[in-house]
Amino acid sequence: MPLSRAAFDQYMVPNYAPAAFVPVRGEGSRVWDQEGKEYIDFAGGIAVNSLGHCHPALVGALMAQANKLWHVSNVFTNEPALELAQKLVAATFADKVFFCNSGAEANEAALKLARRAAIERFGEQKHKVLSTLNSFHGRTFFTVTVGGQPKYSDGFGPKPTGIEYFEYNNLDALKALIDDDTACVIIEPIQGEGGVLPADAAFLQGVRDLCTQHNAFLIFDEVQTGMGRSGSLFAYQEYGVVPDILTSAKSLGGGFPIGAMLTTADIAKHLVAGTHGTTYGGNALACAVASAVLDVINTPETLAGVKAKHALFIEGIAAINAKYKVFSQVRGMGLLMGAVLAEQYKDRAKDILGLAAQNGLMVLMAGPNVVRFAPSLVIAEEEISIGLARFEAAIAQFVA
């Protein structure tokens, strides 16, 4: 007898509050629960399922590698890790890659590298980390403190020091903080958990210029925006602003846990043997799957498809909103979009998620006022159409 949702409350630590239904099977952008009910998936595992559920290329890569080699640790290297690193270097500004298991670990590595490199080059005083308010960079104690949302870091005792915050898209706010003791500035090209808020191009370029001026490393957290999500392989390419260090995870594995930190050879040399590590990072299974993900996403067809599907979502949500006047704006880039609730519906995004599920649609929140969409990059147009019809049914119930 399969365990029901009630088993979560009985056996699991209560740090999550999952939906009432339990998904058991997925194919493409459709999911079925224990009762056999079908859902269209506009959530994508929080921007993780970049190629939907059970994509044949990913299943094939996983099965092929599962019959060869799973894990040998970083005492040894392995062919899938080398192949994936080579592909990422070829496709980006980077010369070197560090593999780990999640976005938090990728950001932890990026921040440690930035501080270490800055201190080794300029002295112990150069350790300040600057981050944006309302940002999110992971749940390790360092990354959750760097993330500019105290609600996630409060209550755990003394926090890491040397971290300061400035307003997103406000270059003057950064100018007031950055100085020659700044080791790095970390920023999301599109704030994800903070409400799907894209950076202004002039702001990102200004951040780049200030970092160069003060010998501070620029870290782009592309955990949510990377791997085709913006319509380019990474959002920095969409903006034309190149960071010193870049982090990736989520869509990189298409559902298999993996993270990566990318940087230049000149910066990477500061992490000599023994200075940082991970037991599972660069795991052969994860890297084999991620390599297959990259092969599918990093093509003109897939990336152009992301932009075409963005237009379908924007048009569809606008048509729904013309009828019901629920959203004040829809923002985002590619297949990472946020519909911001109008003032009269403030703080009620969770209600929409529940109604969407009742109508056979999986969507997300990005804070209490934003309904977030992060579907598969290869979602079919028919599935977009069906999903938007179900979303309209949910909105009609919401305003009734």
C-alpha cells in the first residue's frame, strides 16, 4: 500500500509544507498523482526540470552511466566530469569548473574562492561581501546570510560577518558601499525567490564597472537563471556583462542533483589542493546526465524556442488578466516569469497555487505577491495552451 501525504507529517522533519497530492509519475510537462489525476507542470521543480520529466536523452544517459560507474570520489577523476567541464568551458567565459551538488554549494564555493583570492592578493582586510536586498543564494549558513532576506537566516545564532546589502537595480546604493576592502559582489541577473525581478542592463554593467574599479570579484548567481532559462545559455550572455565567477545548478541537472562554479584560470588558482572540497561533487552519474542536458539545451532550436514560448505565456497571461484584473504586471525573461498581484489581492499568491492545483496545474510562488512560472524549456505549445486554460479557471475561482 503506497504511503499517503499523511506519512510526511508522521515521519518527516516539518520544515516543508508540501501540497496535499503526491506526484508519482511524470512525462514531458505532465504529472500524475496517486489518484491518477493529471497536472500540467508550469513549476518545473522550481526551475530544475529544464527538459521536463523523463526526457529520453536524460534517461538514456543515466541508464548508460549507471551500468558503468557511479562514484569514485575526488581522489580520482572520471570521464563524465571531464566531458561536462570541457563543454561548459567551451560554452562560456570560464576556463575552470568546480562541481558540487546544489546551488547553495556552488555559491558557497564561489564566495569562499572570492574571499580567499582577494585576501591572498590584497590582505586580510579585503573580505567584504556585498549582496542585494531580497536576494537568495542558498541555505548554508554563509549563503543564507549573504542572501538579503533575514527571515531565512534569523534564529540560528551569530551570523557570519563582513556582509552588507544594497538595493537591487540601484547603482547609487552600491556606490555607497563598495570600496577597496570589498572582496566580491554577488548578484542574480534576475532575482528569483525575490519576485522574478530582472536587472536593468545599465545597472548590471555599472556593477561590473564598479567591481573592476575596486578590484572586487563579480559573482553572478545563475542557479535559477542559467542553462537556457533566459533564452541564452546563461543570462550574462543575454545582458552582455561578463562576471568573474558564475554559479549554476537547478536546470543543469534536469532533475538530477548537481551544481557548478565556473571561473577563470587566474582566479581558480587560489583554490589549491585541500582548500575546498566535496564528497559527491563531480559524481559520474550527475555529470553524465548534466552533459546530456547541456547537449539538448545549448542549441539554436531550444534557445529560440524558449523565447517563442515566453511570448505565448506573456500573451496568454495578459489575456487572462484583461478579464480578471488580478495582476499589476508580468515580468521576467525567457521561461522564468512572475505575475505580480494587484494591491487588492496582496499576499494571496498561495491561494492561487492551491486553486491551480485543484484545476490540474502546478505553479509556484516567488514571495507572497508573485505567481511564478518556470516550466520545461521544451514544453509543447499544446501543453502551454492547456495549462493557461487551467490557470484561467483558477483565476476565475480566485476572484469569485
